[in-house]
Amino acid sequence: MTQKLTIKQRKELESKLAKALKQSIKPFSTELQKILLDDLVTAFQNRIKVLNRVQKKRSY
């Protein structure tokens, strides 16, 4: 993943995370659930970017 997720891909990932974490995030309001899921997707994207950079440096 070298480019940003499309809006569709981001929504799909958020949906999958919501399903996987359904019981864990259930006590939170809908607004807080959306914030948490958005943060998780953003953190995932950022981690992938870092790992891609590390991988590129290793291949030199």
C-alpha cells in the first residue's frame, strides 16, 4: 500500500473493523465509535507507510 486508501476502501475497512470490534465498542456512543474507527484506520495507514519505508531501506 503505497497510496492513500480511497474513500470506498476506507469505509470498507471501517466497516470491517466495526464488525470485528462490535462488542468492544458497543458501550460507546455512535459518535465515539465513529471517531475510534476513524482513528484506527488512520493509525493503520500510518503504520503501513512506516513499514514500507523500512522495507525500502532494507532492500538497498
